[in-house]
Amino acid sequence: MQQQTYRQWQIAAQNATSFRAKFNLAAEIVKSELSSREIRRAARRVVRTLETVIDLPIASAELLRKAHERFGALTELLLSATDLTASNEKNYPELLTPCIGRGSEPV
């Protein structure tokens, strides 16, 4: 479930072209219990940067530059998290084996 959620966030991050879309995605990640501590921290930095100006018609270039950088860092973390999870499943399938056949989904 976590990998699927991370993958959805990764796609949403790549498609987020407006600062409102970036803010909304980061806010969703902050609220999610599925996000890792590191990813939640990166998302919180995006939210804090944009929360005071998100409803205003204009913001300073410096603030938007900072928000863009922080969102880029969040996107990189999401990408590395999904790559790491996929790599672990591919290279270490025995990690999933104990759960299979017990009526539960692999973790």
C-alpha cells in the first residue's frame, strides 16, 4: 500500500505545475500516516513556505524560488523512496514470502 501511495504522489508531483497543486500535494503528504518521517518533513517545509501566500494573488520571487526548491527536494525523496521499495521487492522477494498465503497482502 505504501509503495502504491508513494507512486501516486510521485506522479502527482511530476504533474504539479502550479504552486497551489504543489501546496495541496505537500499538505496531503503531511497529513498521511503512510509517509515516512523524512518525506513528511520535506512536505512540511513546502507547506510552511507557501501557507502564508497560497491564497494571495501574488508572492515574492524569492519565496516562490524557495518553494520550488523545496518541492524539488520532496519530489526527489518520493522518487528515491519508490525506487528503493521496488528495488527491495525485486532483489529480496523473500521479504514478502512470509505474508503470502496467510490471508494477508504482502507488505
